[in-house]
Amino acid sequence: MTHASLYEAIADPTRRALLRALRDGSQSAGELAAPFELSKPTLSHHLKVLREAGLVRAEKRGTRVVYSLTANVLEELAAELLDLAGRAPELRVPRKRGTS
């Protein structure tokens, strides 16, 4: 897992929505698919990207695959983003007076 793969994974609004859906607990692929108008291959692709980035994990339970958030990776990503935001003022170019 690299930071680039994490950023790529969360860049897509559908993947962010899938992550939000998992905040309340584990769900099967079918449960995750219900609110979305996605084909099975498209949903599968999004879940694969999230798995490969380490943001979700998949567990086989009988005939179902259940997905859940990987909290430690999300915490690491949040810390990285907060660190970037904390440094943002240092990187800004000062504005000239009288400009907006």
C-alpha cells in the first residue's frame, strides 16, 4: 500500500460513498450494491481498488463476501491529510495588498 494508491482509491466519489456505507459496520457486496446503480463488474472493480489500497478487507462467510473498513489504514490516511492541511499555510504564496 502506498499513499498514491490511497489517494487514487478515495479520489472516486463512488468509492468514497462505499467507504461511508461501511462506517456503520460490515456489509456484503449485495448490501453495498443496493443503493447504487452499478453493474456487478463495476462494483467489483471499486471494491477491488479499495481492497488493494488497504482501505477495506473482504471476508468470505459461507457463500457471501463481507466487506469492512480497515480502521488503521483510514487513521493513517487521516493523519497524513491533517498533516498536509497543517502545513498548507506555509506553502501559500503571500498576496499583494489590494488583491483578492
